[in-house]
Amino acid sequence: MAEGGRAMTEGRPPVLPAMPERDQRKLERQVLLLQSSVASFCVVGMLLGWFGERSGAAQAGAAWIAGYHLLHAGYILQYRIPGRPIPFVERLTPMLDVSCITTAWVVMGHPQSPFWAVYLYALVGYGRRYHGWSYFVISSFILVNIVGGRLAISLKSDQPLMVNADLLTMVVMAAAMALLSHAVGSAWRHAEYRARVLAETDPLTGIANRRVFLERLGILAEDPSSRFALLMLDLDDFKRINDEYGHLRGDEVLAQVARLLRDNIRESDRVARYGGEEFIVLMPQTSLTQATALADRLRAMVFEATPASISIGCAIRDPGETAGSVLKRADDLLLSAKRTGKNAVRSSTLRRSA
């Protein structure tokens, strides 16, 4: 299956974001406010001559910084915060951010100005968002800008273009900060990955747990027009397997059933362990015929490959129906299948024909 289809069904991080969407939007707004505040301070200072003469270069630099940050703010609000980032813009953004830092530093004209520390802030910030070769390219670009900006200031001030202790100190500090930020960012991502796996997957079967499944179902059901099917599956007489073969064998059967379900659903479907010996499958944009056909194939596969059989309740969402209502119908149909012989599939057609 493709990456998107497997995300919830394997041991990799599920498709859910690392933090709630509301918190992500809040964080993006906070970072945007901070960047905009620093940019505004620089622009006002350049135009009012706080950092030196009010020259044409200062006005041009202020215009570039102000124009870029206005466009950047518009992009953040319209695309990144709503969750629709543009890959090309995301790759270009760090370079443009750094060019604004270099522009402000050169216009100020003071090599030892505390403003150069904004490069260090950028290294820390990008260490969280980027990693691997992407972060290597960005940090190298920042180091080049530190050297280039320092030499440009020397040229502007009619000072000799030379590598001195100040420049070496800046480069060494920035390189050390880049390495530290990369190490901390990598450790943070690994810890986040482990936490997500523990919080969002079932430890026995490796598929999604009930909480994650219900969150995904709730997101899909927010659109009243979205159509989906739910398969509620339960192993028949599972207590007998535990009693005859032992609980370790019972655990093996549960894991085997989970693998069969995971490997035989579509890329767009989602499977989870709902609790005990019960599983559930979410099938977006699925008709009743498609859902019952898959349910019957899964039932036959489990019966053939394991010492267990399964009963399945299959419910299709009616227009505007709540997720809870569809879940209840699927559960009722599952109970009907178990009460009328087991190793069977019962669909919502029985409910409508009653």
C-alpha cells in the first residue's frame, strides 16, 4: 500500500499530526507575530535612522524587508495555517528569511551589532522544522550569509576585507549552534515518534488503537455529505481459543487477524483494534456492495488462515448521519451476525428491509 494508506496501520507515525490542529495553528500565529515584530522594529529603525544614516540603501533595505514579510504573513495565514502549504514556497522561505537578516545587518553597518544573533535564532527555529540534508543546506546558507554580511559591512565602511577574530568567532558560534540545534531537533523528533507510536497504536497488533480511529472517523464525519462504510468485526468464541491453546496463542491469533485485515484493505481504508478481540474498518467513499464484498473476503481469509472465525457488521452512513449512529448500527449488525450462527456478515440492508 501507499504511505498514506499504511500510516495508521503500521508502526510508523499515524496520519494524525504531532499536536492537535488547533495548537499547530496557535504556534504558527505566535511565530508569525514574533517574526513580524522583529521585522517591524528593523524597518522602523532603518527609516528613522536609528541604526545610522537615512540613506537610499537603508530605504531600499526597509522596503525589501517590509514587502517580503507582508507577503510571508499572507502566505502563512492563507496556506500554512489552514494546512495547505506549498512545497516550493516552504523550501524557499528559509533563504528569503535569512536574506532579510543579512540586509538589516549590512544596513546597520556595525559588525559587532547584537543583531547578528538573529542568525542563531534562525538556526534554532529551523532545527525544529527541517532535518537531514534540508537543514544542512539551510545552515550552510546561514554561515555563508554571516561571512558575506560581515565582509559587506567592512567594504561599506572602507575597512580592509580580512578574516579576523570577530568573524571567526561568529562562524564558530553559528556552526556550534547549528550542530546543537540539529542534535536537539533529531532527539525531539525521535522522542515525538516514539510517543506517537505508544499513544496511537495498539501494542499487541501494531495497528491503530480505538482513540486514533475515533478521531479519524470524527474528522471524516464532520462533512455531512461524506459517505463511508464501517465494518465491525469480532472473533467468534475467542475464549475457547484462550482456554484450549493458552493466552499466548490467543495473542498470536489476534496479531495474525490484524495483519490479514491490514494487508487486504484498500489504501484509503483504515483499520484499528477496537477493544479485546474486536476490530473495526473505516472505508471512505464506499457503497454497500463494495463493503459487504470486502467483509465477506476478510471473513473467509480469517476462517482459512487461523483457528478462529469472525462475525462482521457492515453499516453504510446515511446522508448527514452522525458517526456515533453509524457505529451503533454496525455494532447492532455485528450482534445480529453472532446471534444467528456466527462466521457471517450482516449488512444494513437487513435493517432497512425490516
